[in-house]
Amino acid sequence: SPVGAALANSIAPFSATESQDSLRNLAAHRGLFYGCAMKSGQITEDPAFTAAVVADCSAIVPEYELKRVITEPSPGRFDFSGADRLSRFAQEHTMLMRGHTLVWHLANPAWLEAALTEAPSMKAHMFDYIETAMQRYGNRVPVWDVVNEAVAPEEGDFLGRRIGSPWFKAFGDNYIDDAFHQARAVAPDAVLAYNDYGVEMSGSWYGARRRAMLLLLEGLLARNVPIDMVGIQGHLIAFDKAFDEDVFAGFLAEIAGMGLKITITEFDITDRKGPADPAIRDAEVAALGRRFLDVALDCKALVGVLSWGLSDRYFWVPEDPEQQPPKGQKLRPLPPSL
């Protein structure tokens, strides 16, 4: 398929210079890629971390430096320097780099939301940016999260759409279709993805999000919108909602049945709701991660897994005021040795 060809041509499937049991090589043996999110500063500031990425990853995704608040701080003034460094790093180490993200309701520069109310030029603010970012990287970034996190059933829309998004407010539901059509026009060979979270666990909140996401995807395909892939973020919370293998497998099967490829794009597990004993927390995190990945890896549509980082030291949750662990308790979602 074009999607498979684009991915296969972007990465070396096996690294003879790395350990046979590196995550990179273990994934390659299954025809998959494994990678992580990273920041450009880590390349020069943290040699041990960078060496671990090189050893274990065949793909990277910029954690923040391809988000528009960074790349276009004022109208028409672009700063892709961080993403450029990551792109060069990926090229030097024969890695795929995923473009994250083009159209999102968050991480936008302050000027953009006001600009989206200016009728004569507002659509250009989306179209021109998609063209600028995608043309800059060409085939060096073969996969893009074109639209990120566009469902939010809690906002009250009967289809579960994120109606509070500045993009929805400006364009209505058509903004998603328009973004994908523009991305395909700019980069005919790129793999175009929709990326979202909160579809992995059991419970009514997760179930509503799964239904909304399937409705969104069905609508896009019915309207012949050029979408190739779905990104499932995989931010899991241990000691919270249950994980039901059958429910998640059924959800993946529905997406696969639409002919779409799947990537786990931001995998991590927070244990902030667990007990103080780190051994108990570590065991539960490992068990939940294994159960989740066992289901994902059984899905024939899966092409790769990206974790949202590769070290506890750079874990994003401690920086989120809404996700703080009990006082004195450290989060332990990723290898502590890095």
C-alpha cells in the first residue's frame, strides 16, 4: 500500500550496529517501528539519553518543537530551528520523523485565535501553515498528525466534536476535511494521520470518546477525505479505570476495518494514583503496559509504537498541575536509569 511504502522507505528496518534485542530491532523483526518523543536540546545536553534513543529507536517525534506556538510566534515569522535539528538527527541515524502537529486547539500562538475571526484571511491561516511546514521537510517527515484531538463529547455536541476549538469556531466541522485535503495537495506521498487520546480504558468517558472518534473517522472516509492513519496516544493511568482487552481490541478492529493504519503515538503510564510502595506501582505499571501493548501488537493494522519520552527525568506529567502525585511520591513510568 502507499502507506506501507512510505513508511518502509523512510527507515532502515534493522540496525546491524545495535544490540539484537534493542527495541528498534525487536520492533523491526515484527515489521514495526519503535520510537519516542524528544526535544532538540537533549541531543547536545544529554549524551546518555541521546545514545539510548539511537540504540533503541527507529523513529522520533518532536515533543513540542513542531507545535505552532513555537514555529510561528508572530504572523509569517517562522522558527523551525528546533524541529530542523531533530530532523537532521533523524536523518543521521536512519530514523523516521513524525510531524506533530499541524492543526490543534492547543499550543497555538496568541495572535492566531484573534486572526481566525478575521473572515477574509482566516482560512489562509490554516492552509498557508500546512503548506509551509510540510514543504519545509518534504520526504524527511513522511508522516504527519494533520489534525490532533478534535473530539470532546463532554463539550455537549451530539456528534462528540470539540466545538470549543478555535478551528471549529472559525470554520465549523469542515476544518478537518479542509486540513486533510490541503495536506494531500501539498504532500501527495505523505502519510496523513488523525491523532487522539482517551480511547484506551474502560468507563463511560472513554466509551463516549471511542464512539465520537469512530463517528469522525467514518464521516471523513464517507466524504473521501484523504486520511491514511489513526494515532492512538496511549496515555494510560494505572490504579484508575480498568483496562478491558476485548473492548480495546474491538475498537482497533473497527479502525482497521476502515482500511486505516494505526500507530500508538504517545505511550506512557502515570502511576500517581498508586500506593506509596514503588515495587507495587512498578509491577502494576508493567502489567498494564503489557496488557495494552499485547492488544495493540495483535492488530494487523499497527505499524509502530512511539512512547512519549524515554526517561522519567523528562516525563511531562510532573509539569501538569492537574496530575500531581501525592507529596513526596515520584512518578516512575519509564526507565529510571536514563
